[in-house]
Amino acid sequence: GQNIDQPTEMTATEGAIVQINCTYQTSGFNGLFWYQQHAGEAPTFLSYNVLDGLEEKGRFSSFLSRSKGYSYLLLKELQMKDSASYLCAVRDSNYQLIWGAGTKLIIKP
Amino acid sequence: NAGVTQTPKFRILKIGQSMTLQCAQDMNHNYMYWYRQDPGMGLKLIYYSVGAGITDKGEVPNGYNVSRSTTEDFPLRLELAAPSQTSVYFCASSYSTSGSGANVLTFGAGSRLTVL
């Protein structure tokens, strides 16, 4: 079966750095996505990786290793507004998105 | 530019009732999707459409129906509501799914449905 694993919940301190991991086993691979979802709101797109390596976008970076079936989302200089769930999703060989359950990130002052 | 508009935001149904969740997008996207999101679970695809007149089942289609008569609209119909359909429903759209580019989904604000 297809599976995406990410931690259920993480806690970090304002101003610090946090890394949210995602491991996947899917039927084929056509890209990995990270979305942010604030409580009670819709998911919004953060990043996309299709080749190995690091993609940087401001305070957020996303890394992919296709051989290891692994990605992480790195958030720097954490702000209170970063408190949200972070969803990892993989596009499989049929171009369907398989979603992880999400990681709830709690930022403490 | 409204993006993806979903209605209603909240609804309480009794077991056996039927209802339609409305979804409209104004971005001229070809692809539209309906997902449900349950606590502790990833988004599950109910139905999707690759264009007007074309729909297909996703991972969890039972108990639902869709239609796509126009590019803009993609309503989701619940027939004979059951407590298992209590969930948050998201409509989303994208330009395409295939190709090497990122196929970013734009989501509606969500519809919280409770079946009692």
C-alpha cells in the first residue's frame, strides 16, 4: 500500500529552528509537496520538490531524497503565526496526491 | 479574484437526509477535486474531474456523487447521509496534474458537516 509518515505533533520555541520529517512509500514518484494548514482553515501551498536536494524559500526550506523516500521541511526564525499543521503529500505514478496525516506544530514564546 | 468558493461552511444533517455541497472556481482550472479531512487522517480524495463532463472516483467515493456540467462548478451530493460522513470537506482545483511542474492545488475554505 501507499504510506506517508510524519510526526503527529511537534513543539518549538519562537525564534528557533524546527525540522519536520516526512517519509513515504508510494507507487511511483512525481513530486513531493508541503502545505500549511492553520486550524479551521484550508491548506495552502508551501513548497514542491521533484529532484533531490534543498529548495529554499525565505524562512522555509524543503529537502528531498528520492532514494531514501524522505523529505523534511525546515522552518527558521519561528514566529507565533507558524503555529499550524504541516501536510506532506506525494504525487504517485498516476499523478494522484497521497497525503500524510499532518504534523501539528506548536510554537511557544 | 475569489479563487475557490465553497458553500455552506457549516451544516448539520439528520441520518438519511441528502444535501449538496457547492464548489465554484474562477481560475479557469481544468481539474477539480473533493476531499474529506478527518481528525488524525490525511486528506482523502472522494471524486475528481479533469474537465467539464468528466468525473472519476477517488479513494473514498461511496455515499457521494458529483457532476461537472461547467468548468467552474463541481458540486458534491450526499445521498442518505450517515454518521460516517461527518467530516470537513474541501473542494480544490488545479490547472493540471501531469507534467514535471508543480501542480499546486487551490483549496476552498472548507465545509464542516455533522450527521446526527
